[in-house]
Amino acid sequence: MSCRLTSARSRPPAPRSHRGVRRALTPRWIEWRNRRVVGLRRKFPETQAWAEESGCHYERLQPLKEGGREHDLTFDPASSSWLKFTKPSAAGYVVSFDFDAPELRPALPLEYLQRLALQNEIFADDVSFVGIAGAKHDFRIVTRQSDIVGVAASESDIVRLMTEELGFVLLPAKFSVGYVESLAFSRADVAVFDLRPANLVKTDSGIIVPIDSIPVRLDESSRRILAG
């Protein structure tokens, strides 16, 4: 069984904005980061309560394979797909421009789901929301994604896909976030971060398929930052 975020009434509350804070390691900056952690701790119980009411809380469902920085995994051979679990009491990452440069920060639950929806839109992916797994104070957001058979794409494969096929522009290395080898791209009102060989698969037929990325909608301020 799966459930969807289909109405404003059923969605977890939208995240607050923290724009306008200067980028500096100051007491004010530290206070802002602490507020993000507190906000995350508050949003998860709200999201769990929503999942219980909506019939998509699976307390005993747990991943079988340890993954990377954001997710753990279970392969479902019946549907040839992966169940992807966020780390306990976490919702992955999003890219923020709050300090006048792109940086990773812990996502609130709705921000994480919006990120996945944007990935589906850009790459014609089929990531779907399954529900919330685990017990109180140790639960995870669970999604499902089709298994793609192939090998890790090369850096040149990634650049060709994004620029020649999808019309993006490769951003300077100073705007990359995540791992050292991660690339970033922008196009009109959207940017995609954390594209690296481990996050894209090259099939036997030569098709390059992104399986993980961190896309973000750009407003006027963030577009101006990436143009600098």
C-alpha cells in the first residue's frame, strides 16, 4: 500500500524561510543552524502523525542494506525496484542559497519530497512515495524507485547528458556541493547538484539514467548567485 501527498490539508506544514542571514561562522550563523535542527525534530513527529492518519506508517519496515550519506536500501525483486529509506530521523539534504552560495543543509520532510518530485520532472524518473517506516524517534521516509541495470556513468557521460541532451550549462567547480567529484548544472529556473558517477547509470544500450541528484528551483536571487 502507498499513499500520496495529494491535498494541502494532508501535507506536512511548509518549511520556513531563513533568507537574508549573512554567510559567516558567527554566533548568529550557529544559532540559525541550530534552529534548522530544532525545526527538523518538530517536523518529523508532524509527518509521522500525518502518515498514521493516512494509513502509510509501517512501523516494522526496515532497510536490509546500508547505503550512502542519505539512504539505506531494500531491493524488491517482485517489482524490480528499490525501497529507499532516509537515514533515521532525517530527510536527506537540499541545496540552500541562504548564505549567498549553494550549500547542502538537512532537509525538512516536505522539502525532501519536493526535491524528489522535481527529479521526476527533470529526468522523467518514477520515484514514488511509499510512506514512513520505523518507530517513534527513529523513523524514515520511504520511497520506491525502479532498478536500472548498468554501470556507473563517466564524468564525460554526465556532461554530455546534461548539456547536449537536456540543455543545461555546466557550473564552475566553486558551485559544486557534496562529494569532490560532484558536478552542478543550471538551466533557466532550475539547477541540479551532486551529479557524480555513483549517481548515474549507463545501460548496455548507452542510455544515461540519473538515479539520484539534488535539484532545486531557482529564484532571482539564486540565479544571480550562480551567474557570479
